[in-house]
Amino acid sequence: MKAVAAALAVCTSFLAVSVVLAQSKNSDKPPVGITPTYDPAIYAELQKAPEKARNRANPLQNDPDAVAAGAILFEQHCAECHGEAARGGTKAPSLRAAEVQGATPGAIFWILTNGVVRKGMPVWSKLPEPRRWQLVRYIKSLGGPDQAAESSAPKP
């Protein structure tokens, strides 16, 4: 009887571990206790944008609906890799990083348009140009990690 109880306990433990591992593999969040690593080299592609592209202004900069539209597009096309609220995932880096937030809208647009295929970032040139600018507007609206913490702090 003790052997059956021990075998049942072992099977239950294996089942629990399997469920946890399956959930973590299907999640855009890293497993508990693991933080996405910060690697500045990941963001070096932004510096490769040609000057002409970097200097492009976002034609939707003053469009009050662009951020909301960009957020919807982000959920549809980007969140799977870049994680919830663009905080980074197991497949792609945070878009709240200083390198992204400090980049010009034109540089971000250039990355969206051309991708970084060898690093897993797809080319989004078939997404209509206004939609890409909406994504840029949303990404720039996120601010950096410090700004997000400050915005949640109580106001004096």
C-alpha cells in the first residue's frame, strides 16, 4: 500500500511540473524568477538606420487617435514576441529601453519597415505606412522603464 501511495505522489509531482513547464513555454512572459536579459547590442540595429530615414518625422505625431490605434496593432502583431506592454519577452527585447525611447521616430519606422530578419524581427513593409506610423507613435508613448514607474507614483 505504501508503494502505491509513493508512486501516486511521484506521478502527481511529475504532472504538476509538466503543467508549469507547458504554461511557461506558451507564455510571452519569462518563467518565474527569470528576467529578460538586457543586451545593448540588441538595440544596435537602430543605429544602422540611414540618416535620411532617421530624420523622418512621424506624420501622425499630433493625431490623438494614433496611440490607441498603435496599441491595437501592437497587440495583434508585436506582443507575441515583445511581451505584454512591450516589456520584452523570451523572443524579443523591451521596447521601453532607453535605446528605443531615445531613437527617432524615423529610425523606429525604418526598423519596422525593414525588420532585422537574422535576429527574428520580421519585415513589416506590407503593413500600410500609416499603420506603421501608428505603431511608432504607440512605442514612443510608452516611455522608458523609469517613466513607467514615475507615472504610477502618487502625485504630490
